[in-house]
Amino acid sequence: MFAIFYSSLPIMAIMFLLSLAFSNFGVSLTAGVGLTLPALLIANSVRFWIYYPWSYPFVVFYTHVRKYPQIPILNWLAPAVFIILIMTSYFKFKYKEIL
């Protein structure tokens, strides 16, 4: 269960960045739903799932069913993407004018 949460950190950071960038919550909601549906198809690809953060939790959940050769990459890729996006969000929030 912790591994699924750990692998979904980049998705949370992307959604946070979208919610900071746009004042309307519909943009982040649409992005979340719209990018979740193709994750099912992309996660079944042994080659391309690593480039799509929405497929990380699916891949971690189904590693007992199917073997993914790049699964050790997630140990450093998920936190690296999370840290980069959170730092970007932090600096964007720091200089944002509050109305």
C-alpha cells in the first residue's frame, strides 16, 4: 500500500501545480480524469509506461502479474519528479499575488 502511495507522489505534485496555475478547479479536475483513462493503456506497454506518471501506481500494483524490466527506476524517479514539481510549485506560490 505504501508503494502505491509512493508512486503516486508525482501525480499529486502535477495536480498541485495545475491548481496553482489556474484559478478554476475544472482544469485540474479535467486533467486528472483525462490523463487517468489513457494510463490503463500506457501501463500495459513495457516500453512507454516510464514516461507517463499516471501509470506508476498501476505498474506498482500489477508487478506481481506482469514483470516490468524498469521497475527499480521508480525508486528514484518518483521522488525526483515529485521534488522537482513541488519546488516549482513552491516558487510559483511564493511569488503569486493573493487577491
